[in-house]
Amino acid sequence: MKDELSKSSYGDLGVKNDKKTIRSWAFFDWANSAYNLVITSTIFPAYYTAITGDKDDNTIDYVYFFGYKIINSALYTYAMAFAFLVIAILSPILSSIADTRGNKKIFMKMFTYIGAIACSALFFFEINADKGVNTLNFSVIMFVIAAVGFWGSLVFYNSYLPEIATVEEQDNVSAKGFTFGYVGSIILQIICFVFVFKPEWFGIVDASVPARLSFLLVGIWWIGFAQIPFRNLPKGSPNFKTEKKNIMSSGFQELNKVWKQVKQMKYLKRFLFAFFFYSMGVQTVMLVATIFGEKILHLPTTKLIATILILQLVAIPGAMLMSYLSSKRFGNVNVLIGVVIIWIGSCISAYFIHTEMQFYALAAVIGLIMGGIQSLSRSTYSKFLPQSSPDHTSFFSFYDVTEKVALVFGMFSFGYIEVLSGSMRNSVIALALFFVFGLVFLLLLKKVEPKAVVVD
């Protein structure tokens, strides 16, 4: 029976739990996580806040985006929310094409190249009144496109998990992907750190060049290391049952089909509701942490980047610890409940912090639970998918659409509450409420017996 489970029925997908295939899959996290760290968490948000603000603590920083006056940090969160909305709309269509044609790797490549090139184009992001240069409009568009490329590629990357690993190995394989991502992103972050804070070593005089050079390096790193999974991962196997359908509508039809199946499974349905609400908080916190530290606590860029770097280091053992606790001790749901409770406490604490040391302590806690909740969420969902189905992309498209819609609400509400109240602290409290809703659904989940999804 075990041998049967380890065999895949997807044509060219071969044998599950193959070390080379899993290692190649994990290298995709190594490649693209540099974007997630440098662009969404450290250097780019710090650079963005620095060049769009006037450094006056008593005024709100505004920018003009295509003639529209808006708070600089609100523009950042709205741009991210728009990117997630685009992905939520596109991914069902693209996953339908990938399932029908059996070419999910082509779409991984397409989104990777689009995202990496747009990321490299951020090298031209500069606002300098003395030079008469202001590329804010162009750069925000590139920022959105890079985000679409990053998150879009993950739809197809995640869908490989149940196809390359058996159920009992999916927690470990998922954690391995995140671990590779953290290690790879930290290495490039250190390289960028040297450019930003020791530019004289390279004869760089213009203060904006080191940060902008980091954006270019991320794009090169992203494309370069992505060649490993592109070379070794299988392309996928076509699902000919859907080949004659309209590719523009069949993706949404597939999502509707998945939803109908999920509705019959109380366990999976409640998990997805929990995932929806706590994802509003998790990803939003990760995306706005640097801007929060700079605008609210006025921490210098050097300390912010060092803090986020330490956070990434802590996240590696955190992801491994969560994998161990879930698989060996308490089970996925119990661990997720504990982690969400910690997230609620972290958000409430963020409202009250006023010092550097408080910020550092909070960052350490968030780092410990950040990778674990992402890894466990992905593997928990994967465990209850139909293991013999050739269309895992549709199921993971549903998962990713759920996450992206959650992020649209999370990022938009964070920016909107700041605009209404004039303070990011109030936005953080809203995130705590999202985690509370997620916790409620996780607790309800314990009342239902888990069952695998049945495919028609």
C-alpha cells in the first residue's frame, strides 16, 4: 500500500518523495524569497518611506500618484492590495489552462520572469527635486507587477506539493521549502546590506544607488536560481476532461466545483474560513512591519533591516519547530491554534510599543511563528486534498485565491483605517480582530472529524 501511495499517476511526475525533485522544488523558494525579504520587508519599504517622506514628525507625508494626493504609506498598502486582487482574478484562469494543457511549469516561468524583470526595473525608482527626477508613478506600477509575478508563481509552485510528496511527508517538505527560502533570502539580504551601508567600498557616491542596486540584484538572483526547479521539476500532466472548455471561464468553473466539494467537507471548509481570516493578519503584518517601524517608531533604516534579518534567521528554527510539534506531538490544528493566539497577543502588543527594545522583542516573537503558520497552513490543506487527482492546481488555485482575497481585505483595511484615523496603530488593532475570527474557526475545526476530499 505504501508503495502504491508513493507512485504518482501523473505521467511524467515519477516517484514521490524523490530527494532531487524535492530539493529542486525547494530551490524555487530559495530563488523568489529574496523578493519577499528585500522588496516587501526590508530595503524597498524603508527606501520608499525615506524618499516619499519629509522627515517631519508633526506632519502626515503625502505623495501625488497620477495627480491624486494620498498618504505615502496608504499608497503602498493600496498598491499591494491591488496586486493581490489581480492575482485573485488571474489565477483561476491560468490554473485552468495549466491543468488542461499540463504546462504548469510554463506559467511558473512566465510569472517568475515578469516579476523578476519588474523588480529589476525598480532600479530606476528615484525622487530627487534637485535633479528634476520623479519616477514614483512608474515605480509603483513596477512594484505592483513584481508582486503579481511573485504571488502568481506561487500558485503553481504550491500545487506541486501533493504531487512530489506523500501525505506523511508533506509537513516536512513544506517546511523544507520555507527553510530554503529563508536561507537564500538571508544570503542575498546580507549582500544587499553591504551595498547599502558600505557603498564607499564600491566607490558609490549617490546615496540612492545602493538601495536601487539591491532591487536589481534581487531580480537577477530570482531568475538565476529559478533555473534549478525549471530544469528538474516535471511540467505536469494534462487533464483532457477539461480540454474542450472555454479557458477563460473554466477556471472559475473549476473553483466552483472545488467549492462544492469543500462545502461537503466540514473540516476543510472550516479550515479555509480560519485560513482566510488569519491570513488577513499574517501577510499584512509581514508587509507593513518595516513601514510601521520607520513611521511610528522612527527607527533608522540600518536598525530596521538588521531587525528583519534577525527575524528571518529566527523563522528558520521556528518553521522546523512547528513542523516537529505538529507531526510528532500535538497535530496541525492544535499548533495552529497556539500560533494564532500568539499572533493576537503580538498585534495587541504592537499597539502599545514605543521603544526600540520593545520592537526588537516583538519582531523576535513574530519571526518565530511567521514561517511556522505559513508552512503548516499549506501542508494542512494539502493533506486533505484528493491524492490521486491530476488537477491539484485547481485546488491550490482555490487556496491561493482565498489567501489573496484575504490580503486584499487586510492591506486595504490597514491603509483605509490609517487614512480615517491618522494612525497606523489603529490599523494594527484591526489585524488583531482578524486573528480572533481565525481562532474561532480553528476552535470549531476541532469539533469536526477530518476527512479527505472526494473527487467526482
